Amino acid sequence: MRRFILSSGLVLLCLLLPTTGMSGFLDDLFKPPPKQKGDQPTQEKTSEEEPGLLDGIGGAFGIKKNKIDLFKKGVGVVEALQPIGEEEEIVLGEAVAVEAFSRFGGEYPNQSWTRYINLVGKTIAEVSDRPTLNFHFAILNSQEQNAFAAPGGYIFITVGLLKTLKNEAELAGVLAHEVAHVTKKHMLETIRRGAVLGSVSELSLTAMKQDPKMFSNIIDQMTELLFTKGLDKDKEFEADVVGIEYAYRAGYHPQGLKDYLLTLAKAEGHAESRFFTTHPSTTERIGKIDGVLNGYSDIQNLPFLTNRFQQYVKAG
């Protein structure tokens, strides 16, 4: 079951990179991922011309609104569900990312925090089952506790959730859960299954070409699923199990996700958050996670990194 565990020194190396002289977190965000799963991350040169931050929603990922508008007209997505390839997945994810910024108050204006969660998140992504996918992580300017993932590697955490965390292992656990949704293609499979079972004829290539609204309809379904309905319970439980494994591989104590859920459980029934309507019962998740953690026998000395988290986030 245990394939490998990276030294916590890997995490330390990532997070002690210099923070001065940043023109923006895109310097870190758009570095190409390692080519092989087992590769140790190396410091690479940034491209000569990185995408700049855009004004308004979607700016944190350098998503160009005119590109999204173009795809919404049906250009270039006629094969999106036959099945959904990686290029199409990224386009879908970009469109959902724009909607996320719109619904949750835009980007939280703290580049130091954003850079920090990107370094933690990318450390997780590098040991995931899709290490070559270029993941992006952003903090949303919303006080409600929430975190979610869009296809293509777009991961969001609200500043409200970030401020409730106690250490880096908890942050890693939350981000790893969302990374798992992407690696397992949970949203894509839900959308594809619903479309195929509901109206097969409408998903033909000919129909996609003839109906330029098809892409917009898919985006509407995805945003409704992500922000209102939520994924199936089984997919959330799988993301917990897989995310715990990812955090463990990266060298974190895998109890981080459980510890955050224990904090969240105290707010259930008192705090207003879409998290509670789009996820299974927090108590049920904790019970299942306890069973998973019992299968890890060599975690006693793995770090929670409380002091470093306090330095980066609580002191900010």
C-alpha cells in the first residue's frame, strides 16, 4: 500500500525559497512540473515572459476572459465529451475558475500567502497520480469556510478556511483532498456520466458543432455541481482516502485532514457555509478517516509544522 514517502526536507526546500523580489506568484505558479513521478523537484528558470495578472476576476490564474468567451461560443470544444481529454479538461477548468472568482469575492490580496499555499500544494501535486499536470492554487476573498477543485488542476481555498487551520499538515490535508478530486477526475466523470446517460444523441460531434451553446451548458452544469449540489458521497470519501495518501507521500503527518475536520465539526450547525451542503456529514467523514489512518504504522515522527505555518500565515 505504501509506495514511497518523501523526506520532509523536500517540503522544507520548497517553502524556504526566497520571497523577496517577487513580481507576482505567477513566477512560481507557471513553472513546468517534473517530467517523471519519482523525480525530485529542481529549481527551474522561469520563462522570459510570464502571463501578467489581469484586472478583475480570473486574474490570479492569468486566464484571459476573451479566451473563455471564445470557447463559450463553441470553438474548439467539439470533442470535449468523447471522452474529455486533458486539453479540453484544462479549458473547462479555466471557465469554472473564472466563475469561482466571481462567486467568492475574487482573489484574496495577499501574495505571500498565495505563494505559500502554491508551494505546499505543488509539493502535494508532485507526488500525486498526475504529477505532470500544471496545478494552480488560489485563495478566495470569502470568510466562509470552503475549498474546492475545478478540472485541469485549479484548486481554491477561502481565506475563511485558511484562517481556521492550525498547522501546515492541516493545510496539506485540505489541499491534497482537492488535488485528489482532480487526479481522479471526479467532476469530469460525473458530468460525462450524466450527459451520456441522459441524452446520448446530444453529445455527438455533429451536434456539438451545430449547437454552440453546448459548452456553456456544460459549464453551467459543472458550476451547479461544484457550488450547489456537490459530488457524490463516494467521491468525497475517495478524495479523503487518496488525499491522505498524497499528504503522507509528501512527508506530512497524514492526520492533518482529520484535525481540520474536527475543527469544522464544531462549526457545523452554527456557521453558514456551502461546504456543509456540498459535502457528506463531517462526523461520517472523520469516522471513515480514522479507519484509514489505522493502516499507517510509521507516522509517529512525521511533522505537523505548526511553527512554520504560524510564521507564514498567522503572522501575516
